[in-house]
Amino acid sequence: AYLIYTSGTTGAPKGVMIEHASIASLVRSDMARFGLGPGDRVAQCSSNAYDSSVEETWMALAVGATLVPVDDERVRSGPDLVPWMRAERINVFCPPPTLLRAMGVEHPPSELPDLRLLYVGGEALPQDLSDLWSQHVWLENGYGPTECTVTVVRGRMQPGVPVHIGTAVDGNDAFVLNDAGEVVSHGTEGELWMRGIGLARGYRNLHETTAERFVEHAALGRIYRTGDRVRARANGDLEYLGRADGQVKLRGYRVELPAIEACLMEHPSVTHAACAVVSDGAHAKLGACVVLNTRSVTESETLTSTLSTWVRERLPIYMVPAHVRAVDSIPTLVSGKIDRRAMAAALADDFQSVDPSMVEHWETVCADHTCPIEERVCAAFAAALGMSSAPAPDANFFTDLGGDSLRAVDCLLRLRRGCTVSSGVRDIYADPTAAGLARVIQRQGFDQPRVANGNTKQRDLLSKNGTPNDASPENNHGTAMLGSVGQVLIVALGFVPPACAAYLLLFHALPALVTAVGAAHAVWITPLALMVLAALWLPVSVFMTLATKRILINRYHVGRVRAWSPPFVREWIVEQVSNTIPWSLIEGTELVSWTYRVLGARIGRRVHIHRGVNMRRGGWDLVEIGDGATLAQDAVVLTSHLHQGEIVHDRVRVGAGAHVGIRATLHPGSSLGVRASIEPLSVLLAGTHIPPGERWSGVPAAPTASQAEVTPRLHAGWNPWTYTAVFLLVRAVLAMAGLVPPMLLALVLITLDNQAVSDWVAHPAITWHAVALASVWSAASIVLWLFYAALAMRFTRRIRPGFHPRYSWTYFWIWNRTGTVEAAGRWISGTLFWPMWLRAAGMQVGRGSEVSTIIDVLPESVSIGNDSFFADGVYLCCPFVHDGMVHVGHTTLGDGTFLGNHCVIPAQMRYPDGMFVGVSTIAPPDAGKDQGWFGVPPMLLHRREVVDVDRRLTHDPGFWQQVSRWSWESARCLVAAPALISGIAWIAAVETAHQASSIWWCALVWAPLASAVTWLAVITFGISAKWLLLGRVQPGQHGLWSCWCSRWDYLYVLWWFSARAALLRVEGTPLLNIALRATGMHIGRNVLIGPGATQIVDPDMLHFADGATVACHFQAHSFEDRILKIDHVHIGTGANAGENAVVFYGATIEPGGTLESGSVLMKRGVVPAGTVAIGAPVG
């Protein structure tokens, strides 16, 4: 017996309960029908997630045949199955027809001589496959809903005979009934009902659904309603005709045809209407037939052309028929119901299904330089949409032709093949007609190299044989090897100083402290002592970095440094030393500017440098920032830029009073004039200067209509250094207050067994008692701190909307509150606990809303509607800092809002329900209800891809979905335990050496060696967790409430607190590439990976070819519609993906191609070989 969940035809998963007798009966019938025996070899290619695997497995094992498993990769490849089947002497094979076609077999006897039984099912069998295979092997076509135990009807196919599904399996009966529940005669269409041993017991915990589908028939007894239309032939074989209901799925949307028909019949000129979906195998289109109350042919043609507009004004765009046809009468069945099959056949002539030769024709026209531009664009539209005739030049790509975002990308890719087109997806959205796009192309210069929004520029990056040019590390293998060896040695030596310091503190200073004051007092004194040491370490680390820089580099100069060359290794060493500076301790104070000045940067007075500003990776001598300038959250100042296997150094200048927006990117060689500004998410290209007082926006940045913002000057506030001193002092007090709960817990644990703790401090060892104690303490400490932080946010000062001085008590509380939200989010963002915590902290969060990582947000300044969804890294209503002032405003988001990764939601806005804001997009102030926006500057999405699954996996989870998710998310309190346990293991290992060695031998040899082993153990733990929790991840889709998503999310957080922290030590070295390959990432030779790659997400999806330079963010998944969609990303040989760029799933950067910093490469988008692409989005 087994329980299997199926979505059936409605998308709602139902647990089908199959009894042992049912599957046993099916296997016995297989034995009798096919005559298999011990000499047969059966390929097992069905996943255990499908019930077909049950029959496939047991029909072989029951007769002693050999069952030969097929790996998933080979099943998906298709053609690779043929040689494998020959080698394995497979003679029984059970594929779905799609796989059978993908194998590409043209002559079965010669290509698969051992095959004798081909048992297909799962989907309709095409006639051509039936004719090909049935003349050489036994071709069995099976049919069966999950509710009828895998297969309940089947039949053997014959060459030249129309495909059928056969007759009922032994022990079962098939009935064709009409609407009155009466058995119809042969040749009459009806609905298929099943009876017999194969019927399931029913649906688990769904009694009403079970009663609806498993019916007690007065004459036939208990029968199952399949919902499929069939017709019995004279010999009893059943012919499958399709589904019986009127619900269809079109471009990812569930469409109720009766709703569209009702809308059409509301028109005063329509007396009757009916709809049908016409499919040519590649594209599905919605058509309608109407009966008009006019006799005039001219008037009829006019009405049919306007009826689509009539529907568009009343129903969602995906429910608008692509074609409306006037008819004398609607075809019906004998029962009086609409004959949708006849309708689809009639409408197919209007749609003119396209054949492959026509697609080739359109592609030829696209690449023909002698054709007019408009004709080439029309051909691209036709090819992307599968049309047999070219569309009218003024036809709307979305509303008239049924296009969507994916087909828009496809259209542009076809235009770019064989020629250079500067247009991007943004241009199609701006004017979605062939004529409009042709005009844009003509303005930009057809076949002329150009850089523009979302577009490409040809450049000579490939040699004649297609390999990368000399800039690639591939051509400098010897230098790279030497540099890599040097980096590995430096990494090894890098264990000595921290291990030595830790040894002296833990094995000499701490025991002396415990002996002097006791364990309980030591708990309170230790954090204070560590704070004092951190304060003393700041100047030491800064001047140590300066000394290292002076010795190895002296000054950074404009130029290029090849990866893994001696200068590269020297710069890498300086960067590693600079990482020891306690940046998080001094963020928000004048000490940040002071530190950069010491290291060589020229920074003026009262410069505001926010959290996350990317200036820590060297190149400080090339930075110039004027008085009163502002660098907002996560702004990127690229004085050191990874490109083509090199570090490119150039100057970046920010004028006095200038403003660099959130996550804006300044390329090497760019500059801002006095009081100029660049908007959030924008990119300022190399060699570009923003004149004084101007405001620029976009990717790449260009002037906007408005001037730079002017903030009022209320008063100057405190002296910056006075503010810094008060800031650090009060922050230390608050930090100590935050440590009170975990310290009190530690005291409780110590009090319970004070002697054992004292003995362990004196002689530490790795024991189960120590591990359990550490795990309990770390988990409970996290929970206690989260409670403390929420209460502190609730009852401390809230910030009122308006303007406030930057150097003031108010801004201290702003900084503290936004920092607390980010700190809490590291533990519980994206969980069901997170909205609860945010509400406790003062934010208004609606019911059913899912919130992930939010950045720089004041809880009291945001109201979120019901059923909203926020992806990671949302810049939500951030306080605006400029010109010595801070502006705080309140923003309200309506119900059903979706915010993509890295999007920016401005303050003091009120947004309507249903707003969709894509990845790396600024929400526009004039966004309307149910509108989607994407890009910089934002463009309106006419239609986007929507996936529809059962709401129990997205919005309305069942009991077990809730248990699963709550369990995984509660386990987040344990994610710090592995790091803590590894620390205990290190202490225990060093203790052994401490007893047997001298102090300096132990400090300089054994402690560093133990550190290296522990470091490797933490990384190994993270990698092992990935394979245990997820295994090899495949492209697909997973509902938010699925167990898979919960495991995926838990791994992300677990990796952050374990392997990610350990791998920071080897960023920029080949050791990082080795570790990432172990997670499943596909990395070629001499791949230069930029910062941030230590936090892996979806490693199995990432493919980096030889010599690639990768510094971007990968969006190999998305959570649109609360469904995790995941697919591969490919970076080709010698290709470049710039910093702060975002690459979506399904996208490809071809060999030698470059995606510039800050760009967004759309899903399934392509950067052609040897071109530069910049834009948000890039198609």
C-alpha cells in the first residue's frame, strides 16, 4: 500500500490512498500480459515521486527480471539513453512519449536490437511515434489516473492504426457515460468512469472530494470519475479525446472559459459565445466564436475586431481572446454542451499553426540586412510567437498578439543573431509594436555598435579560433600557478596570529581570571575586557594595514593588475590585513572617514559613509570625496574593479555635497560634480562626469528632468567627533545590555554545576556534556536576545517623520534601530517568526505577509498590507541622509504587494494593492493598482510569466506543511551551534598540546595547526549539510510551503553561520574555487571570482567556464507568486560578470561577453559572444 499526492487537473494536491490489493492485482496482470521472466532487463527511469515507478519496479522484481536504474541526468538528456540501453542490453523500457521522442531513434531494430517491449504512458502518444515503434517492438500505450493505481486502461498499438488507450486492465471495468450517468453506445463520446480492484480507497482527509469523485452508481456500484472524454470504438478500444471540464491553463494562468463567454455575451450585439484553446504544440492561444445579432458582413467584421477590446476592459489581460470569429451557430454535443473540440478545430485555421520551416524563414528574415527594419522586426515577432504570417506593424506585442516577458526576450535574441541591435526589452515595453520598435532601432542605428540601456556593444575579445584574448588568465597559467601557491602559503601563515592570541587569552589569561574572581564574576568581566581589547585593536589594525600597504604597494596607481601576478598577490595581502579592521565597530562614526584618510583616501569633513559602502577592497589612494558628500547604503565605489581576469584601478571623485544613492555604482574613472547626485541602483560609467547640481539616473546613468534634491538646513547638529565619542560610549552600554540575557543564562548553567565548569575551564575536553551545554546555551541565547531586541525596539524612542540633524541624538537612535532590525533579521528573516518580531518592534504587517531581509528600515515608518511577499535585500523606506540632514517618512504598501530582491521603496509614499516591483527596481511614485514594474528607471510590465500551483503550497498550507515549516524555522536557533562546537573542539585539541608542550611551541605551532584543522572541519560540515539537505538540485519549481523550500532556506542560514564565515579567509584564491566545486558549482580553470561568492545560493545551477571573471550576484532562483523557480546560469569562456550586476536563472553570458556592473540580465537572457551589455534590464 502507498499514499501519493497528486495535483490532478485542478492544481490542488490530494493524498491518494492505494491499497496493497490494488497494486498487487496490477502486477499480476502485467505478469500475465507481457510474459516477462528472469532473463529480461527492465530500465527503471521513473522517479520515485511518481506512481509509475511502482509498476515499473515491481513488474520486473515480481518475475525475477533484472531492474536497471537510470540516473536522472541521462533520462533528461534523451539521446544519451540509446547507447546506454544498448550497453545494458535493455529489452523492457517504460518512457513517457516526450522522452521517447527526445531519444532521436530513427530505426529501432538497428539502434536498439535487444528491445522487445516499449510501455509508454503519462501523456498522449503521438501518431508518428506509434507508427515508428509499433512495427518493430511491442508498443503498449497505458492510461491511468493516480486514483486508479498507475495503469487502469491499456492497449497494444499497431502500425497505421489510430492511437487509442485500449481496454481496462484485468480486475477493472471502463464505462463511457453521458451527462445523465447512462452508458453510451460505441462511437458516442462521453466521460470515462472506472470500476474495480484498481480504485483507490479515496483521498486522505478529504471526505467531500472523495464522495464527489468516487461515486456510488445505482447500477454500476462504486465508480471513479476520471474527468476525461473518450469514445469507444467498435472493437472496444477507447479513444482519448481530452478533458471534460471547461477550465484550462494558459500561459501559467488558470482560465475559466465560461467567465470569458459570459463577458462576451454582455455585449449588446452578441447572442451567444464560446471559447476554446488552440495549441500547436509550442504555443497555446485563446480563441472565441460568437453569434452576432446582425446580418451585415461589414458590421460583423467591425464587431469582431472590437470584441477583444470589450473583454480587455472588463477582464484580466490573460483572459482576452487573441482572435474572435463570427459564426452562424456554436457547435454543440448531443447533450447540448459546447463542442469545444470542434471549435478548436475551426479556430485552428484562423490561427494558422506554424511549422518549423516558417520559423526558419522568420529567422532568415531577421538576419537579412537587405530587408527593411520594420519587416525584420515583424519577422522577429512572428518567430517568437509562433505565427505563420507576419503580424501587422501596429499590432501590440502583448495585448494583440499574446506575448509575454519571456517571448519579448526571445524576440530580441532573434533580432540580435547575425547583427548588432542596440534595443532592449525596455524598448518593447515602451512601444510594443513592430513599427514602434523599428523606429527605436532606426534612431539608435541598426547594425551599429552602441552601448545603451539593456543592450550590447561588439568588441574584439575573441581570437580567430574563438578563445579569450590575452587578458584572460588562461594565457598566463604559469604566473597564475605561482601566484596561487603564494596565496596558499599566506593563508596558512594567517592562522598563526589569531591562533596565538586565542591560545594566550584562553589558556593563560582566562584561567587566571577565573581563579582570581571565580567563574560567575568572570562571565561579567570577560565581555567588558573584550570590548576594551576591541577598542585598542582599532588603531593597531589600521596602522598595521597602512604598514603592510606601504611595504608591499606604497600607493595605488591608475592601471591594470593581472590576476594571480605578484602585484595581484601583494594587493590581496593588503586586503586580507585590512579585513582585520573592526569596521562594524566604527560604522556610522567619523572614524570611518579617518580610517580611509590614514590609508590614503582624500576625504573631506562631515562626509557620511553608510553601512555596506563598498570601499574596503583597496585602491584608497584613488578615492576623492568632498566635504559634506553622502555615500548611501551599499553604494559601490569601484576604484578597484575586476574585469577580464584583471584588477582595473582608476580614480573616482565625488564632489562636495554630492549624493551617491542606495546601491549605486561608480565605475573607475567616473566623477560627480559639486552637489550632483546619482539615483539608487544607477550606474555611472567609466569616463562619465555628472556636472554640478545635476541629478542622473539609470543603467547607464543619464540626466533626469529634475535637479538634485535640496534638503533644508535646520542646524548643523553636534561636532562630528563629539558625536563619535558619545556614539561609541552609548553603543557600548547598549551592547552590554544586549549581552545581559545570555550572560544570565550562562550564570544559571554555571550555578547548576559550578565545579564542573571551573574544572572544564582549567582542563577543557570535547565531551557530549560540553557539546550539549554549548548547543543549549547558544540556542537559548539567540531566543533571549531576540526577545530583548524586540522589547527594546518597542519601548525605546520612536522616530517621528520629518527632517533631523545628521549629528544628533535622533540620528543615533535611527542608526541603532535600523541596525537592530538588520541584526535580528540575520537570525529569523524569511521565517514565520519575522513578521511577529517586526510587529512587536512597531511595524504594521498584514496577515499572511511573508517578509525576508529588509535593509535600513525603521519599523515605525512602514505599513505592509495583507498577503504581501518581500524577497531578500529590500531597501524599505530607508531614512534619506544628505547635506547633514536626515529625512524620515512613512510608507504604506497595499495588500498583495510583491517586492523583488534589491528593490528600493522610497519613503513617504502610499502604494496601492497588487503592486509588483521586480529585482533591482525603484518603485515609482505613480504606481497603479495591480501594476508590475521592472528596471532602472522603472518600466511598466504589460504581462509577466505567472505560475499557478495549489494554494496549499503558497498561501493556505495544510497541517503537515505547517508542521514542516515551523519545525525547520524553529531549528534556526541551532545554526550557531556548529561554530561554537568547533570552538570547543579547538580548545580541547589545544589543551592536549598545552599539557605536553612549551607555551611558545603550543602558541606558534599546535594552536595554528588546530585552527587550520577546525577551519577545514567547519567548511566540510557546510558542504556536507548541502548534500544531506538538498542533494544534487535540479531545475524546477517548489511552493513556498513545501518541505524542499524549508530545507533550502535552512541551508542558506546554516551556511552563513558556518562555512561562509570560514571561506572569507580564502576569497580571491583558488582554494575558494575548490571549496565551491565541492558544493556542486561548475567552475573551470583560472576563474576569477569576486567578493560575496562565499555565501552560496543554488550552487548546482552555476556554471563558470575557463577564464571567466565573476563578481556579480546570481538570481538562479526567484520567489514570484510564492513559488521558488530555479534554473541554470552559464558564464562562458573568458566572459565577465561585473560587480553589483544581477544574473537571472536561465541566463547565459556567451564566451567573451561582458555584463557591466549594476546591470540586470533577465531570465533566459543572453549576452552574445564578444559583446558588452549594460542595462536594467538586459534582454
